[in-house]
Amino acid sequence: MSATISQSQPAGTAPDANPAVSPAETDLSARVLLLLFLSAALWLVGGSVLGLISSLNFHKPTLFADCAAFSYGRSHPAAINALLYGFAAPAGLGVLLWLAAHLGQAKLTGIPLVILGWLLWNVGVTLGVVGIFLGDNTGHEWLEFPRYASAFLFAGYLPIGLAGLLTFKNRQPGPLQMAQWFILAAFFWFPWIFTTASLLLVIWPVRGVMQSVVGWWYMNNFGNVWLVLMGLAVGFAFAPKFAKAPLYSRDMGLFTFWSLILFGSWAGIPAAAPVPSWIPAVSTLGAFLMVAAILATFLNLTKTLRQADRHAVRTIPELFIPFGVLAFTVASLMAVVSQPIAVSVVTNFTWFIPAQQEMLVYGFFTMTMIGAIYYIVPRLAPVAGTDLLLGKASFLLCAIGVLFYVVPLAVGGIIQGSSMNDATVPFLNVVKGSLMAIRGSTLGELLMILGNAIFLLNLILMLFRFFKTSTTVFLAGANKTVGVGA
Amino acid sequence: MSAETKSRTASPQPVETSARGESMPIWLVSVFILTAFAGMIYVAVHGGWFDPLVYPPFADIQHVDAWTRPPALGDGIKKGKVVFEANCAVCHTSTGAGSATTGCPPLDGSEWVLAQGPNRIIRIVLNGLAGPIEVKGGKYGGGSIQMSAVGAALSDQQVADALTYVRASWSNKGKGAAPVTPEQVKSIRDKVKDKTGFWSPEELLKISDKD
């Protein structure tokens, strides 16, 4: 590790003594991130196929009736966790590491740390998914990996997070750019919430209903804070990049940041939760306090993007990332609206909640990260004169897919909730009534699988062409041959 | 070499890394203030004033009290049955008949149970009893057969409920034995707190069964 640091900075010098590094040199030092992106894309396709398998249980309940592993109770959490820990976390961390180096005009520091963390992390995810299929599910939503897998995740995060902080530390002096605020917070947020929730739920479980409170707290922090921190880091870094113009407002960016940090983690406890009333009530207050920040983010990023030249041809990342900004706004407002008891009495325990989560995790986060990775990978593995395969089609498949998933489930969820509250409607009719919405969502899942598969295919093709044409030695040579890639 | 010279000249920051100083529009500031205000009103209406006893859908503790049924006389007997079945019925049996073979005296129709006041039976439950003891004309216990201090681990309310149940069940029902209150149990528990060992029937008979 110390060897890596000394490559970019002689021991004993202050950080501001680092010479600024050109973008090409940064990219050359960050080639290790291709590992993270490739494994993330594999898990994205794998996880979405698992998701489809779990959905098949709705359409033909007898399909896996004799196969416990593929029953909904196992295949669904396996799919969700594969997407969250297999795809979302490494993709987000990889993009953040690249951004931390790029925005700081520094090289990526701690390459061995990244490789070590990547290995441990993926061992953890593999163990966790297999563990869920074998029935070792912990029973806590979004934290279903058994504890032997969680231990690997924690051990894997530490070196990656450390590499992130070391890279961040080597940045050029000066006031932080907006995205850098989000990057730094994201590096600290995950270890905090993951260790807290794992200790309180899996290692030394708290008693009774407190488990649910911790569980809700973790889910909200993971989805509505950590993923948002990482996704908005991309938004705040890339919107000005695409527009070739400054960010619209630094004040509004800071307002978003501090609102998220201060109030973001309050929300997420449903109004009807069987806990003392003040807990969901304060949770609702936290959700309300986020409204202005959500609107400020939307306004800030769209006004930044509007500064772009209208006649310029849009690249593929310029489709994905603005879609992510829009989906962030919709998903976050859906979460706020479904929080107070007047609405929660309808939406709670219905398909509305998974619809909101999909809008956030896929519509916002995954779309944003696919866009960022499409932007970054050709720079890490440059090959002249090649274009993305079916780039626009992949965007359309993902975008239409997520809409097909979210809209029917959100509408179906509201209908489902209203009829569940109507004592004259038999419960079985309610269940049958939601089938149409589930059919729509499964169609959406199919489209998203296709989009994800094209994404994976593109990554593999880019890497293949790069290996074929490049004379540089992959990874190992990255530091010794500074300048060749430029 | 060239990389070195390039990095020296790469310092000027590209325009996209800067930010304009636009301030937040006033309508958005108003949205923030209004949503914060609405959220606080929501907490005032639905938050139960931070009382740990107020659960949804109740608004405050008065609301909870108004909707909570006051304990009726029958409730103590129902709860007492649970305590009895868990702690006493193993020996005294669920029908209160006891068992001559195990040396455990009956509670059904027992003159000790049906005494005017519960002073003696509370003591038996709290500290235990070493026999032999005469109940309904028969001799029970003695030697190694003793009743342990079962009530030591139970609350005043549980002891009172169990005794109330015993005094109002089987053929004891309708014999006019008054319910046992937690206050009675508490006062006796305070009086016997220094006692070591079990009661003997002789010791108990010296104590008035009723205050």
C-alpha cells in the first residue's frame, strides 16, 4: 500500500505539493476500475434474470413448487441483493473512485487495495446469493445475506473505501466541487449504516419491534441516502460536463447536500408501523423536509443541462444520466407522498412500495451508473474509431422497461390498497386484481434484462477490442507506462 | 518527460468544474418553510407527544386511555388462570384436586384457600411451605415433600391474580371468598422480606387469616 502512495507522492510532502495530473494520466491509473465495472455488469444481468425467475412465480405458481431454491421467498431476495450488492455498490464505488481521481486531478491511489476489496466483496456477494438460495436468508429486507457473507462485504469495503479516501486526499487544493461533497459523504455513509444494521440485526439482534425500526432505517439509508449520494455525485459531476458549462447554482447544490445529510436518514418508517407514534411521525417530518431539496436538485441539474448547445448530437451517456435525474425526482417524491398516514393507509403493503423502490434503484441509480460507465470505460480502455453497439436501443429498452415496471405497479398498488381498505371486497379478488399490474411489470423486467444484456455486451466488446489493439500491459503496466495512453 | 511537462500545464480548471452563484429561488425557500411547517404540524397531530405508550392509530395518551377498557373483575381471574397453569398446576393439578400420591394437598374446597382473608395463603405462595399439613381432614406432604417459594419470582399482580383464580374456581366458586388484591400481596411481601426458609402449618396458624 505504501508503495502505491509513494508512486504518486514522495513521503513527507504535503498533499498540495502533488502536481496536477492530466485526465489521460488519471484514466491510465484507474484502469483497475474495469474489474469493478465488469463484475457489476455481470451481477446486473444475473440479478435481473433472477428477478425474472422470482416474478415467474406470480404467473405460474406451480412452476417451482417442488424447488425450494427458486420459490419466491428465496429467488426474490437473491435477485434484490445481487442487484444491490453485486451491481449497485461496486458500480457506484467504481464511478466514485474515478470521479474522485478525475475531479481532484489526481491519480487513482491504492490500486492493490481496490483489487483486494473487489475480490473480497465479490466473494461476499457470491456467498450471500448462494446462501440465500440454500435458505440462510437473515429475514431482514435488503440485508438478507447471511452473516458469513456480510463479513466478506465489510472486509471488502474497507480497502476500497480507503483507496477512495486516499485518492480524495490527493486532490488539487481549492474549494470542493459540488460532486466532491457527495463523493466524500458516500465513502463514509455505507460503512456506517452497514455495520450499524449488521450488528443490531444479524450479530447481536435487538429485541422485538426494534428490529423492524433498524431494518427500515437501514433500507432508507441505503436507498434514499447512500445510493442518492452516489447517483447525485454523478449528476453534479456530469451535468456540467455534458453542458460544457458551470453548475447552475452552488448554493442549491449545498442545500441538497445538507438536507440529505441532515434529514435524509429520518424517513422510511411507515405510518402504521407498530411502534410508538412519534417514530413514524418524525420520519414523516424528515420526508417533508426533503421536498425542497428534491426540487432544488431537479432545478439545479436541469438548468445546468439546459446550458448545453441544443444542436449538438447527444451521446449515449447524455441520455442515461438526465433520465436518472428525472427518475430521482419522481422516485423521491413518490417516497415523500407515500409517507404520511393519509396516503400510507392506502399504499402500505401494496405494490406501490416496490414500484417506488424500482424507480429509485433502477430508474435513478442504475440508469445513472450505466450512463457514467458508458462514459468512463472508453476512456479507461481507449480504442479509436469504435462506437457503442445498439447504444440508443439499450437506453430505450432500459427506460421503457423501467416505466413498464413502475407505472402499472404504482397504479395497481393504489387500486390494490383502496380495495383492501374496502371491507366488502373479498381478499382473493384484491389479489387477482393486481395480476394485470404484475404482468406489466414482468414485461418491463424482460425489457430491462435486454437493456442490461446490451450493456454487458458493450463492456465485453470494448474490453475485447482494447486488449486486441492495445500494446500496453493491462493493469500491471498502468503505472509504469504513464503517458502512453494519452 | 512529456508527462511531467504536461501535468504542469494541465492546471487551469475546465469550466465544467466551476459553479455559478445563482441563489435558491424564493418560491423554493417558501416550499421549504411550508413543508417544514406542515411536517411539524403533522408531528403535533400524529406524534403522540413523544409518549412511549402511544401507538398508531392513537393521537395522544388521553385518546389511548379513552379507548382502553378498564379492567373488569373477571380479568384478574382470567389472567390468574394463566399464572396458575404455568406455576401451580403441575402439582396441584388443573382441577385443583391435588394428589395424595405426590403429597400435594387439594386447593378445591380447601379450608386454607377459602379462609376469610388471604393472609396465610399469600405467605405460603411467597415463601413456600414445609408440611405435613392437614387439609380437608387428610395429611399431606412432610419429609422431603415441600412447596417451594413459587411466588418469589412472580409480581404482586400475578400472585394476587393466581390466588383470586384459585379462590373463585371449581367448587370454590360462590363460596364468597373475596378477590386478592396486589396491595395485600405487597404489604405481606414487605412484612416477610426477612424470613428465611419455608413456613410450617403451626407458624401459619398463629397468624390471623384476616387483617
